[in-house]
Amino acid sequence: MNNKIDIIQEEHCSTGIISLRSDKILTYKSYDHIKTCNMDEAKEMYAIFMKITQGTPHLFYFDNTNMTRLGAEERVFVTDTLHHFAIANAMKENSALTRFVTHAMIYMNRPKIPIKMFKTENAAITWLKSLKI
């Protein structure tokens, strides 16, 4: 059995790399120096997510390890659009600050899809693949 995961499509944006894997998981990994995301960047990422998924929501892995803040307008935008390209979102995080920001976003702007945070990419991907969606 071949367990090799290939990248089917990959695009770079101003904040990171967006990829679609051969197992149909959409991924986003921010560049190391990116600590936040403004509205123009969020809209740029959204356009790429929609292009890559062709408007069909996918399982979505987001490497959130560098993010330390997200403005109120950006939080609302993410919450209002995430379900357009994602059916579930697994996030990798590595700090109490990231957990706090993410929990605040989820509490203040209820997402329309399941969102869960993980310490490792492997655990996040395993959770996504376990969903019966």
C-alpha cells in the first residue's frame, strides 16, 4: 500500500504556502516571520483557498504556530468564510498565547465547522482523517 502524500497544487501568498495534498487535505503554513494577518492578506488567502478547492470544501490543516494576534475584522472574516473551503479545521499551535487567541476567536465568532487545535501536524492530520464528514 502506498502511503506517500504528494502535493497536487501549491501556491505562495504574501503570508505563507497553501497546498492541496493527494489525500485531498488543504493545508496552509505561514512563513516563519508572519505573526499576524491583515484583511488584505486574509482576502488574498481566501481567494487562493477557493481557487484550489474549486469551491468544494475540504479537510483543512492550518499551521498556526507563528500567529500571535488577529484583529476583530479579520476574525469575523475568517469565521464567515472558513466553511466556504473547509469542512473541518485542524490547527497546529505551540503556545498559550496562540491557544488564547484561537479560543477567543472561536468564542466570539462561532465557526460553522469543527475546529480543533493540536501540538503536532501528525495529530492534526490524524484527527481530520478520522472525521466522518
